[in-house]
Amino acid sequence: MGVLAFPLFLPLLWRLIVVNASFPTTLEGPFKPVTVPFDNQSYHGNAIDLPDTDPQIQRTVQGFEPEQVSVSLSSDYDSVWISWITGDSQIGDDITPLDPESVYSVVQYGIEGSQMSNEEVGYSLVYNQLYPFEGLQNYTSGIIHHVRLTGLEPSTLYQYQCGDPYISAMSDVFYFRTMPPSSPTNYPHRVAVVGDLGLTYNTSTTFGHLLSNHPDLLVLVGGLCNL
Ligand SMILES: *[C@@H]1O[C@H](CO)[C@@H](O)[C@H](O)[C@H]1NC(C)=O
Ligand SMILES: *[C@@H]1O[C@H](CO)[C@@H](O)[C@H](O)[C@H]1NC(C)=O
Ligand SMILES: *[C@@H]1O[C@H](CO)[C@@H](O)[C@H](O)[C@H]1NC(C)=O
């Protein structure tokens, strides 16, 4: 059982989780693609981006409440990173980056069923770049928060909330399970690998398919989309 490092950027994804399904081996393949086939002429996936106006990708939080909360593995079973975004990204000619110092990065946590009496403080940043898609406009991200939790028990379910408690901008309560101490018999048995998920008309299907196979560990090899 691993830390499930799933980004929570689309609440919709979680409503589409299909439970069950056996776990075929590659010997039973090749399999029919679950979404759209890979185009072997253009080497492109053919998935179409959701438009910015799509209801699935509208902001649902107020002010500096956390969005896109995710858990990722740190170096060992006793440590994980909790990450999230606050505030809006901006694209345009005349934009002012948000000040990362304006919101705290706090995680309150505890073993499931007990009080969330532990608290850890992390750091935050914004990044800026030229946005090449609609002419060369400037882009500045929302505030990206990272908090590392340490000293965790192995194979244990934790509950946590993240955000800024001083301005009452905390997330809902979420859960993660830590890894077992690694050994020749203790390791994540089901490992899913995915890249370039995007925010397309097929992203929810891809996620639903991944989760229906109950991976112990999800390796995101890049291309995680944010807005
Ligand atoms: C994939 O996206 C296309 C639209 O681009 C849609 O017509 C199709 O139903 C989607 N398929 C799945 C399985 O998500
Ligand atoms: C490319 O895809 C077509 C079907 O769309 C298939 O017939 C062909 O064998 C494929 N070529 C390669 C190199 O995989
Ligand atoms: C982007 O931002 C930089 C620094 O603020 C500014 O000098 C530049 O003119 C901006 N470029 C565009 C295309 O808005």
C-alpha cells in the first residue's frame, strides 16, 4: 500500500472513479486503447484540450483556499510532501505576480481517527514565464505551496488539512497512507506510470482507468497540467 500521489485538481475525476477490474498482464495484450488511439503518423495522442470555459475546470474555491492538493513521496516511508496552489494564475501583457509571502503554507495532520495535532510549516513560490500560445504574453502562476512531513509511522493512514489557518483558508480533510519500510518483500506491487495528462476531454477517463487498477504507487513522469 503506497502513498497515492494523485493530484486532486479536478473534483470531477474523483466522481468518475470506477472500482474493481482485474489487473491484466502485458502477456494478454496488446490492448485496445481506453481513450483515443495514439496516432503513429504524427506521434501525437489526439486528445483535445478542454476549453478554458469548460465547467469542469472552473475555480471552485474562494480567496486563498487551497486547490490542486496533492501528496507525493519523499525519500523514505517516514516522509511525504503535501503540495497545493492558492490564488489565480494570470496571462497578459500587464500582470503583477502574486506575493508568495502573503499566504502561509501549513499542514495540520495526525493518524486517522486521532486529532490533527501535528503541524508543519513549509514554503511557497510563484514562477513566471513567457506564454507562447497566444502571441508572446507573460504568464505568472498561482502561489505553489510545498510542506514536507517527517517522522511518520510506516504503513499508516494519516488525515490532514492544508492551507493558511490564520485566514481560515484550510482545505477539506484528506488522507494518505505511508509506505512500508522497504525490503525484498515490502515494496509497491502495483505501479502505474503516466505522463502528460493534460486537461483534455479524455483526462478523466485516463484517471478513472488508472485508479480502477488500484495502484500502490503512481509515477507521474511529467506534463502535469495546471491553470
Ligand atoms: C475522448 O475524447 C473525445 C473528444 O475529444 C470524446 O469524443 C470521447 O468520447 C472520449 N473518449 C473517452 C473514452 O474518454
Ligand atoms: C500505424 O497504425 C496503423 C493503423 O492505424 C497500422 O496499420 C500500422 O501498422 C501502424 N504502424 C506502425 C509502425 O505501428
Ligand atoms: C513581460 O514582463 C516583463 C517584465 O515585467 C516586461 O518587461 C515585458 O514587457 C512583458 N512582456 C510582455 C509581452 O508583456
